[in-house]
Amino acid sequence: MIYYGKMDKECVDLCDAINMIPGLRTFESCCGHGNQPFRIWFAVEDIDNLPKLLYFCDSCHVGFNWDCIVTTDCGMSPVHFRIESRSKGEEAYEEAKTISFEVRQFLAENE
């Protein structure tokens, strides 16, 4: 993937993994810089593929939880999604690596 502008290096791998899922496209990210949760914003064009990401945000499958938030803006733009860590800093960065690894492995085995 090619990303334009400034992007936190900690976010690249997870954004790449999400963008590999058909119908999911990231458009914003922030690693939290040790003070805030790790966050990735994305659009969903094919809701049937959303579980391919959310499955690996659940403690039953990876040992930690990330939340998925559904939002819009003040102009009622189309709905978009955000996954967000409950942890911060190095713990969140490691969790992001785990989600990325698991998504990639799943896609390689099932696509």
C-alpha cells in the first residue's frame, strides 16, 4: 500500500492488513503516542467481510480486546468504523502487531 502524508510507523502494518480484507479501507490512524489508545478508522464497503477483522479484536481469539466503534460526523456522512485499543503505548503496539499477524494468516489460509 502507498500512504500519503504523515503516518505513525506503528500503524502501517495493521492498516496494510485491514486493507487486504476485501471491502475494508482505512483512511486514518493514530498509534496514540503512548498517551492515548491506538486507533484505526476505516470504511466498510462489504459488511460481510467485517468479521474477518473483528474476530481478531476479541479476547477469545487473541487474549485482549479492542473495541469497534461505529460513527458518523456532524453532516451525517456515511457511517464509518474505528477499532480502538484498550491499552496504550508498547502494549497497544504489540496488540496491533498480533491483530495484523492473525488477519494476514487467516486471509492466506482462507482466501
